[in-house]
Amino acid sequence: MQVTETLSQGLKREFKVVLPATELEQRLNDELNNIKDRVRLNGFRPGKVPPAHLRKVYGRSVMSDVLQNAVNEANRKIVEDNKLKLAHEPQIQFPEDKETIEKAMDAKGDLSFTVALEVLPEFELVDLSGVSVKKPVAEVSDAEIDESLERMAKQNRSFETKKGKSADGDRVVVDFVGRIDGTEFEGGKGQDIRVELGSNTFIPGFEEQLIGLKAGDTKLVKVSFPENYLAAHLAGKAAEFDVTVKDVEAPGELKIDDEMAKGFGMESLDKLKEAIRDAIKRDFDTQSRRKVKKDLLDALDAKYSFELPPSLVEQEFAAVWSQVDADMKSNGRTFADEDTTEEEARAEYRKIAERRVRLGLVLAQIGEKSDIKISDDEVTQALIERVRQYPGQERQVWEFYQKNPQALAEIRAPLFEEKVVDQILSQVKVAEEKVSKDALFSDDDAETESKPKAKGGKKASKGE
């Protein structure tokens, strides 16, 4: 086997591999010799099949294996001899001339093929000791806990039938049929639907028009679906609903006490408050982590500039754009709605793809230099958490990941990334900054790498 480098340009490499006919002949004979004792052919005892007949029967199929093994061997030799780190699997190009291939399959002619590679860039890790990032921290206030308690109490209080007309805060039980341009539409019909007036859970304007009605009343409710309504075929359209009120219910007394807490599985109101505080704090800590990570990634992105493997960028861009396209279609939006064009959006999202690839390579090298490992136990625990998100389908989800190494790698990757981020945060200056809850969650800066703003300042799409 002769291997010659024919191209070295940026991150692209190409090698020409030549397998002489004599070598193909030798490799074929060796493989045929390996299988001669195992094959069973009528009229011949095991191991006594004449080589010429064995070659006539199995030559082509064995040569296919020979060529595949030769390609794999060539790839390994190229990578090992040149100490290359590949960005993707090698691309193999065989001659288009069928006669050349036929001769090679019969070991009567040389076979040459091209191996095209894309390698990972080489870059030096920079000193991060002078980097400083902000970590916003919000305290859980008593008002926040009281607000959660009141919301929980409202969601679980009882309602009792009342006489007279409905008022804000009451609940009405209704049947309705919706029409657009006089035609009923899918999902526009309901029976025995409970509508809490003032909850703002229905289409804007729907609940308000049910105030002042009593059991037995009918009402023609006229509303318009929001422009950003999830069902794209209804977004922005005017609709009419024939509504029949079947019952009017008044809310019971709002009680926030130990009895309410027991309804949530807590032994007392104080214990419920503690649980609420812990839950809110976890949410705050998660958001704080996202923001400090975003700040850190911004700092890293500013310190590194190197050539990126085009294939990785294209792969990442395809994944990002696929999500953008799906979101736009599901929301019934266009780029014009976002005050931009598809061309401008593609350019912005390509920058995002480039940023992700660049940061991924930086984090990978930092993790490698720091000898960061993810144990099988850590992967298993993360997989268990993932499986729990699919109640009733736990076994199928578990088996899917166990049978798909690539899917399991997608479980491992974020674990590795978070460990690397922790490692970097231990090297830089982290300045805690006390902020309000509103400031902590404002603008969600932690997601701007996947949500570029359109010209009008609106985020073009959800990413991640």
C-alpha cells in the first residue's frame, strides 16, 4: 500500500492511496485461505476445495471485504502516521472508471483511491487569570413565597354553584361551538368546559364576555386569535363562539393553612413554605448559572480566533436552522414579521453556528488538558433523569439510549461541558452581584447565543 499526501490546504488534507495488483492478489489469497476450512460446498470435503474453485465462488465477495479492510487500514495509517485529529469521518473517492474497478476486483489491476480529510485546528490555550465574569444572585423574598402560596391556594380551592349572574373570579361551566367565517374549525368545540373568569387562560376577550351571565343563558362571543397563536392556521383570525352557560360557580374561601399544606403532602404550612423557598432558590440558582456561563462563554469567544472546520460549521448550522425553520412554521411567522429577511437571518445564525463550534473546540481542549472525565455512573444517573421525563415509556426510552451509542454520547456531552465550565470558573474571577428577581430573568441573556435579535429588536426564534 502506497500513501501519498496530495493536498494540505488550511484544515483540508487529501491523500492518494495505491493498492498494487500484486498486493490485492496476496490479500485475496490470504482471506480465501482463512475461510477454506469453514466453507461447505457440495462435492468437497471441508478444507479440500480447490483454490481456483473457491476463488470462483467467493472471490468477489471476499474481495469486497479486502477492499473495505484496506480502506480502513489506509485511514488508520494516515491518521496515525501524520498524528491527525479529524473533524469528521474520512471521505473516500474511488475511480469512476468501471473497468479499473472490475480489474481491481479480480486482482488484475492496481486500485487507487483518494482519502479526503478535514482536521481539527491547532491553537494554544490562553491565560484566563485576568478574566472576570459576573454572577447575578437574587434572594428569595417572603413576598415571593406568599405569592406562590396564594397561587397554589387559588388553584386548589373549591367552587360551589351559585344563583344569579357570573362575576369576575367566578367559574362558569359552558358548552361552545366556534366558527371562522361561518365555518366550524377543528378544536373549536367544547362541552362542560370550566372557565375561571379573570384567569386569562382563554383567548383574549373570551372570559370578559361571559361576565354577567347566569345558568341557561346563551351568548355569541366574538374574539380574535392572537397573531402568535400556536395553531398557525388560526393565528390572527376573527372567530365567533356560540356559548351556552350550564352552571355558575362561586369560589370558596381562600385558606392558606396547615390543612392546605397537607393537601400538598406537607405536614405543616411552615414545611410547605420551606419546600417553596427551596424550589424557588433552585430556579434562581439555575438562571444564575446560565447567566454566568453565558458571560464566561462570551469572554472565551473574545479571546479565541482560529480557522474552523467547514463541515462542523455546516453541521451545526443545519441543526440550528432546522429548529429555526420549525419554530417559524409552528408559530405561523415569517421573516418579514420579525423585521428581517431570510438571508439576514441565515447570516446571523451562521455566526451562531461558528461561535458554537469554536467554543466547543476550546472547551474540548481545556477538558482534555485538565484530564476531565465523565464516569459511567454519571452518565447512568443523567440517563435516569432523562427517562423520568417520559412517564409510561421508561423502558422504551432506556432501551433506545442503550442501543444507540450516539444518543448516549448526547447525554455525556453536556455533563462534560458543565465540568469544563466549572474548571474554567475556578480559574477566573467570579464577582457575585445581588440583583432582583426581575433583573435575574430579564432578557434571558443566557440564550442570546441561540436567539439573535432581528432589526426591530425582537428575537427571531427560539434556539437551543
